[in-house]
Amino acid sequence: MEGCNNTKDIIEKAKILKNQEKFDEALEILDELYKINPNSEEVKKFLIETLFDYGGYLNDVYTQGYDKAKQLFKRITDLSPNNYRAHYNLGIAYFNLCQIERAKVSFETALKIKPDYKYSLYNLGLIYEEMELYEEALIYYGKALEIDPNFSYALAAQSQIRQKLDQIKRIRID
């Protein structure tokens, strides 16, 4: 029982550090704890939660720690291969690093795990839009809207693509 209480105390200490945004210190503690307790679902769960929080913090336009975020989300996919959110967030990190093909693969992997994940569909639309494959982008925005007809990002993107395609048609006619 002593070990169990000690584990809870260590996790509590890591939680405090995480809440103070001292992510590296929290992860150092959790990594050590995970090495000692690799079969503890509680330790693994909190380690993954901390990796998510840190990765999300770094994957932001204000912090722009995309390389490190990529490493953190990749680590989550190693710990939990069927975690669709980790694959999705890894895709965001790749996209932010302009590694478009890798982003595409990550979003597709997330969709294999959770086929109705509208955010992966939307981001695949963005990738195809980036590649100037507008018809393909429309397909993915449409799929996202089938899941959530009020998904504002997909609605706006779909509208913009349609306007772009109309402009292209007008230019070709003239």
C-alpha cells in the first residue's frame, strides 16, 4: 500500500507542476514513474494527459514550438497507437511545420480510428486546398458538414472554395 500512496503523491506533485506550466519538470517525474510502473494505467493516463497539454501549449501560434509538439504527440501515438486525438494533433504539428504529406497521413490515421472526426476531415480539406486541389477540398469539407451541418470552419472554408472556383471559371470564360 505504501507504493500506491507514493505513486499518488508523485502524480499529485506532477499535477501541480503541470498546472504551473512546468511541463518539462512534470514529464521528467512522470517518465521516471512510468519506467517503474509501466503497467499502471493511472500513470500512463496522466503521462498522456500531460503530453497532450504540453503539446497543445506548444502547437499554438503564440508559442510556435511545433517541433517539440510533434515529438510529444508522436510519443503519445507510441504509448497509445489508437489515440485518434494524438494522430490529429500530430497532423496539426506537421501542418504547422509545412510537412504537408506527413500531416495528411496523420489526419488519415486519425480518421481510420475515428471515421466521424470532423476536425480531421476539415484539416484534410485544408491540405487539399493548400495543394490547390479545390474539388477534393470541397469533398472533405462536405464530409465534415455531413457530421455537423453547423460546423462553422467547414462552412466558411466551403464557401471560400466555391467562390474561388467561380472566379476560376469566370477567368476561363473571359
